[in-house]
Amino acid sequence: MNKKSTVLTLGIVAAGVAIGLFIMFGGQSAKTADEHGHENEKAAHAEAKGDGGGGKAEQTPDKGPHGGRLLASGSFAVEVSIFEQGVPPEFRIYPFENGKPVSPEKVNFYIIINRLGSSPETIKFTPRQDHLRGDREIVEPHSFAIQVTAEYQGQRHNWNYEQIEGRISMDETTARTAGIRIDTAAPARIRSTRQLQGEIQFNQDRLVRVVPRLGGVITGVSKNLGDRVKRGDVLAVIESQELGNLKSEYLAAHQRLDMTRTTFDREKKLWEEKISAEQDFLASRQALAEAGIAQRNAEQKLIGLGFTRDALQRQNLDGLTRLDIRAPIDGVVIEKKIAAGEAVGADAAMYVIADLSTVWAEMTIYPADLNNVKTGQKVRIKAAALGAEAEGVISYVGALVGEQSRTAKARVTLRNPDQRWRPGLFVAVDVVQDEAEVPVAVPATAIQTLRDWKVVFARFGDVFEARPVELGRSDGELVEIVRGLAPGTQYAATNSFVLKADIGKAGASHDH
């Protein structure tokens, strides 16, 4: 009996241990199957809710064996995946019945996707070995509302869900506070450029050196360095004995001309009345011609010194020895080399006057750039110190390379009405190599990097969505968008990094 009791006791203990192990592991397995089976089944039914359509997807959708989203309606289910391994992204559909694969030949299937700001896009499918394959590439971002329709054994099954990535909500007031400027995608002119260094210089074609053309003594100075002058303004006054001689010569020639003209008129009248001989008439005519030549000669000498013919005819000579040195052009006095009381020669450089209404932007060209710089090319000139920009055309390219510097010179003539382009100012010169009108361009500040994309944040109401774009030409300020952003689309032109940061905080997804 004792032996039997011991065996019975051991049997009871073994059964208890077995029951305990079953409760611990068997019960836990049953719970896991419920959580990952029944719960997903509930979510799948929720998606198929309402006679097989119209249900809203749960935040954590069921996954199929291929990693796609599993949609179920009764015993029928489909796995929707975006396949992009070695091929452009495409939809692939795997049908199931009672958890077992169904031949793709037996299923008629299509999908309608709705992207923000775009028309609905219908995707049709053709059967392959174990799946149905979509008929087009699914471009990024894979962010859209999806309508799924499957026909199997005479029944239609519908599902709706939304797949979102790279999207952030921000109202207009918040965007404005964050410094985000909204622009509209539009055509623009893109210039590919090559940057050279240059310097603003005086326009040597509008630079005049003032000389007296007669020797004398400076008795007055009216203009000083930096003064603005108008053409005809008196710069200085010279007392010149040589000028006195010229003025006296002119006055004498003028009086002589008057006297010979009177004599000629008298001799002509006497000759016509047969009173005097023809020889006297001819002699008076010759004397008149010679007096006229002498008067014109004396007049031209004074006109060459700056006197006007009107002033000479009025005999307004303002003193025989006084010579007014006048400004020959409008401009600024950039050099002054005289002082009152100083004796100067006829060729003394008294003043240099520059017309600053135009200036030269002269650039240095190294041999490697000689073939890229030609006359007629458009340029953009920038002065960082002034925050100023101007456009012009290359008017000259030097043919020789300096023996010491091994560089050539090129220049652009710039209009300078407000005279902010000051000689001596260093500038950057962007030489336009190519220029083209492009359908869409955005500021460089609108481009951000998200994942492995270059993106522009398109705006739709209070929603910004990262749109991967293919970039083309750039001029440093504008960037051509070859693909990814349609004309007329609003986008974040500045401070778009704020949107990128917010998406990063939210955790960008790529749910396929």
C-alpha cells in the first residue's frame, strides 16, 4: 500500500506540473495568437466595415506576409504593397481566401489614389505568377488617399485608407510667424554663370584733363577737389600776357576788317560810276579778302581757348589778359594741381574732371577663363559691401595677357545715375554662360534635403507636404525644377527648414 500510495502521489504531482506548464506557456501562446490574430482581424473588419467598403484604417494596420497592408472582407483578403527593389516603385497585390493564396487570374483589381493638389489617378493591374502588378510607377512621395476595389467570385470588395508621409499641418499665421514666405511655382529665366573678380574704375572715355593752353599766373581758384561742376563753370582764372597779345590781335584785325570793308564799298561805287580805275577797285577787294582772313585767324585762336563766337562778336573780352578756365564737361573734380599765385605753362595739368554718370567694371581674366569670356556677354555685378547689384554687357576683352600677371582685362560699362558705384570698389562679376527660360524655378532657399531626396514643401491649405524634386540648372539664386512641382503650386520659399524640423520631430514614416 505504501508503494502504491507513493506512485499515486508522484502521479498527482506530475499532473500538477504539466497543468502548470500548460497554463504558463499554452495560455501565453493563446493570448499572443489573440493579440496578433483576432485584434488584426478586428482591424481588418473595421477597414471592410459597411458592406465591404468605407471603413477607416487603424493607426497600426495589419501586415501581410510580403510586408504590405492587409485588407480583409469576410474570408477574402488582399495584401497591398509598394514594391521598389530593383525597379521603380509599383503596386503589387496578393489575394487570399481563408488565409491561402488565390490565383491572380481569378481577381479583377484596381486602385484609385488621390494626392493633395492633383487629380485622381487610376491604376489597373495585370496578373503575374503570384500577384497582380500595377501598370505605372508610383512616384514619391507615397502620400495619398487610396480607394481599393477587388472583384472576386462575383462579389465586389471596397476599402479606403490613407497613407501619409512628409506632411505637416501649419496655419497661415504660424507660418508667417516662422518667417515662411509662400510663393507660387512659375516659369523663370535661369542663367548659368561663371564668377570673376573685378573693380569699379573711372570711365576713361569720360575723363578730361584740363590744361590752360596758354602760360600765365593763377589769380583765382573757384573749384576744389571733390566739387561737382557743370559744363562751362569757371574753375580758375589766369592772367596771361600771351592772351593779351591774342586779344589785341583780334581787336586790331576786327577794326582793320571794318576799315577795308568801307574802302571796298567806296572803290566799288566809284568804279561803277566810271570815276576811278578798275585797278583801284580790284586792289580794295584784295585788301578786304586779306583783312577777312586775318580777322578769322585771330578769332579762331581765341575760340580755341574757350571763347564763344557770340562773345567775340560782342567784343566781350573781360580784360585783355584774363583767361577763365572753364569745365569742359559735367562731372566731379578728382584731381587739382594748382594754387593761387602759381605760374603755369600752356600744357600744365590743372584739373582732372570725371563724368561719373557711367563707370567701368574692370575684371581680371586668367588664361583658363579666356575662352569663356567674350564681348557681348551679359553679366551681373554685385557689391557685397553696398548690397548693390547691376546688369551690363561686356564691351571689351583684352587680347594680350600681361607678362607679369599672366592675366587679361575685360570691362563692362555701367550706368551710374546715383553714383553709388564708386571707383576703387571691389565687385564680383557673374558672367552669363547660358540663359534659358524654364517652366518652373524656385529660390535656392526653398530646397531642403529629406531622407535621400531633394524636396520642396508644397502648400495645400494648412498642410505642407514634402515633394521630392529633380533639380536642373541654377544661377545661385534660382533653381530649375525639372520634375516634382507643377506650375501654379504654392510652396514654402523661405525658412522651409522649419517644416523639415517639425517633420523630423513627428517622425517621418515611409509606410509601404
